Amino acid sequence: MSFLSDYLRHKRDCQYKRAERQKRISTLGPEYHTALSDKDLDTINKPIVDLVSGIQSNAISPLSVLRTYGKIAVRAHFKTNCLTEVLISAAEDSLKNSQDINLQGPLAGIPVSLKDTIIVGGFDTTVGYSSFVGNKADNPRDGPMVRLLKDAGAVPYVKTNLPISLLSYESTNDVWGRCTNPYNKAYSPGGSTGGESALLACGGRIGIGSDVAGSVRVPAHFSGCYSLRCATGRWPKAGILTSMPGQEGVPSVYSPMARTLDDLSYFARAVIGMKPWKYDHSVHPLAWRDEVVEEFEDKGRRLKVGVLRTDRVVDPSPACKRALETVEEALRREGHEIVDMDDAPDMFEALRMGALLLNADGGWWFNSYRRFGEWLDTGASLLSFGKWPSIVRYLSYLWVRYVRGDNLWAELVKQTRPISAVENWGEVKKREAYRAEWFEYWNRKQFDVLISPPNALPAIPHDASKDTFSNCGYCFLFNLLDYTAGVVPVTHVDSALDKLPSTFNHRKLNGIAARAYKYYDAERMHGLPVGVQVIGRRLEEEKVLAVMKRVEDALGEDKYKLLDPKLLDNVVD
């Protein structure tokens, strides 16, 4: 009977939160439900530094800016189901009463969207779990990250969708529903920060997500926006809830996302300029280094760029390969030195080790918050395989390795299990040795930065995570190494240019690649965004952002064309 009551509570709480969200949207003033005006478009396209200075000098009304981005959020939500908690009315009250928000700060009046995991006082932080509904009573005040944002002048106005496990490249849960890609509703916007990427692609300004295996970078790649995965200790993370408390084998980091590169760079500098180590004990007291930005933005500075063409597990699809080659050729034209990385350390070892460390509890924690009957992403469900009896897991391993003849997939099946503290310590020891191997490799090659695909595929169809979950090595590697990495959108899938060659043979692929390539279809994917990843070493946020700008400048007229917010005027609920 307890299972039944648990399920009924689950359904009731899901219905309650969706109804609450709808009421908050429908009761907004009429100004949020009209078409985008020329003034709105001017606000959206105005450089962030001009918006901030205009608000600081009272030349621009922060309420007007909020209403523009509130209007964008409402339309983006109708198009993609990207929102969870709608904070717009509370944000209006704060601005009208001059409460909490510092309108002389470096982010004065700039609306900021937040991944649903971030605690905003007086609102639930569900992380997509129905068992978390009502937890605003436990968090009556803003968490440290939100306090910093408000002290900087930013205006939190919405929270955004995600998967409950935080371990998926999709963003769906029972509480809030499925978030879709703004370019094609049949595809994912990415995960686990997919609601953010969908909103930003539709015209949002700046946002914050988290990244443990590519969770701000893959959404930027799937949806066509910009993101930066900061190294641990550079960006604050206090004041959040998670599905994996205590997981430190591959630490999760919070990091900025934005619609444009200029906004991303400004946002990162502004937050670090607020001395986040005074808000969060885990942040290093490392000030923003303008001299590094100037060094690497200098057009006379010739860069040595390593090109990571494949992770040797799943080769990049034609669309992702073309995007990487487009950036490579643009950098060559600028005179930069391009170096192939055929001799890089074994990336499958990073995937194997990272998967074991990240899921060292066998999926116990993220499953512990689920109620009976609560939906779980198909990819994350594979991690729950660790709860099965050891004999079942071992027989599965034997079948994949010796019957299917797939050593790579078999090794991942073998690693999907809970491990002891002794084994965990042993894997951390291996992790540190692997990090040292990469450290020596980079020193030997004397790279400035690396470039790579963010993923082997563009956006995946809904519910494809079960087959594409392990297709994460291009991003996951740099979580394991704790390197700074950003994503620049570069192009769109072209049905004519990006078809698989006639000689392509699925049967020659390893099991991981074969499962992923089931979903690659250039015709169906036509028009989806494709990005490229720019990678530095630990705590090199300034350098990576500067080189991202060099990349975009080198692309010139071929620079990525953002989604036109005016298209949202045709969207109805």
C-alpha cells in the first residue's frame, strides 16, 4: 500500500508544480504576452556593457530590461518547455522596491537564468524530483551563489529544466516535463543544463549551469549558444542541491553560459571580480587576469593549437568533423600552428576510470530520491545496472565481450557497479597518475590550447540516451583532468554536406560507436547547431575565453548565425 501512496503523492506533486508554473506565467502582466517590439530587439542586441552602464546611470530602466527577457522566457518556454520556477513577479517586486539588488554593480539590472539546482529563497529547488516539491520551506533565503549575483546587480528571473539524475544529455523529468531543442522539437536541447541552453538560444542573456561530464558544453553544442566549463575552485557552487551529494571522484563545477561570446566573457569577469571566495569557501582567491586576456587576444600572438580529431572510441560524425575542420582551417589562415594529437594519452582509459568514479555508489544516491513509479532517463537507467546481482552483471560482461566480441563496451559494462572505499582510493590514485601523464604530454608539446568536437554527434533524438550515454568522451576527459573548456557554436548540420559516406559500415564499429551512430541522420538533423570545444589547462578561464574570441574572429563572415528571437512571435501556448 505504501508503494501506491508514494506513487499517488508523486503524481499529485507533479500536477501541483506544473499548475503553479502555468499560473505564474498566465498571471504576468499583459506586457509579457505581446509580440517583441523594436525596443525589445534593441535590448536583446545591445552589448551587455552598454546595458549595464545605461542602468547604472538611470538611462535604461531595469524593469524594462526584465520585461524584455521575461517576454523572451515565456515564448521560449512555450516553444521548448525550458522553464521550471518562474521568478519574474518576485524580480519585479525587488526592482520596484529597490530591495536586495545592487543596481550599481557590474551586472546591474541584467536578468540571469539559473539551472533548477540553484537555491533561490522562497522557491522550490526540485532538481526535477517530486520528493523535493515543497522544499522552499527548508531554504527561505537565497543561497550564496544567488546572493553574489544580486550583490553584483543581476536579476534572477527564471530557473530552467534538467534531468533528475544530472547524468544525461537530455533534460526531462516527471515534475516539469520534457525540454526540447529550439531548432527541432524532436531532438534534445542537451543535458543536464538543457533548459538553459534552450532559453539562451531563443534569446536569453546569461545563465548558470553545472558540468560533471559536459553538462554546460554539450547543451551549448546541441542548442547553439556559448558556455565555459570552469576548473574547480574558480566559480562558486555553494547554495545548490544535487542528485549526487558527496560525489568527488569527478567533481561537478558550476559555470557560465550565454547567448553570445561577448556576454559570456563579460559575465565570467564580473562574477570573478566579485571575489566569490568571500561567498564560498571552495573558491580559490584568484582574481581575474586581464593581462592573460590581452596576451591571447593579441593578433600578433601566434598560437600552437592541438587538434583532437577523435577520442578513439566514437569518431566524430561528418557534421561534427566538418565544424572542427572549419575552425582548423580558419586558424591556419590566421597563421597559427596546428598539431595533430595522434599520440595523446589513451582516452578510453579516461572514460573507463571516469565512469567508475562518477558512479562509485552504483547509482544509489540519485535513485534514493525517486518515488515509486518516477520516470528516469533511459541513459541514467543504465547506471542503475550496478544495483543488479553481481552474477547478472558478470554474465552480461561475458556475453558482450565473448559473444558480441566488443571489448570496449564490455569494459564499461564491467565498470557499472558500486565499488568499495579501497577500490575508490585505487581509482583516484590512477586518476592522479593519468592527470600527470596529460600534464607531461602538454608540456612536451607546448600547446597553447586544444580544439575538439564537444561530442561525436549533433543533438540526439529524445530517449536516445540509452544508446548515446557513453558517447561523452570528448567532454568527460576534461572533467577528469579538471581542465577549463569552452564551446563555440560554429555551423549547422547540412543534409547535403554531412551525409555518411556510401562506404560507411556500421558493422565495423565498436559497440559504443554502433549504438551512437544509429541516430545519425543528416537529413533529419538538418539545421541543428554544431559547435567546437576550445580547451586550456586548469584555471585558464581567461585564456580559453580569449582564444574562443580568436576562433570567432578567424571565422569572420562564416561566424555562427544565432536563432532570430523574432521567430518566437509565431509561438503560442
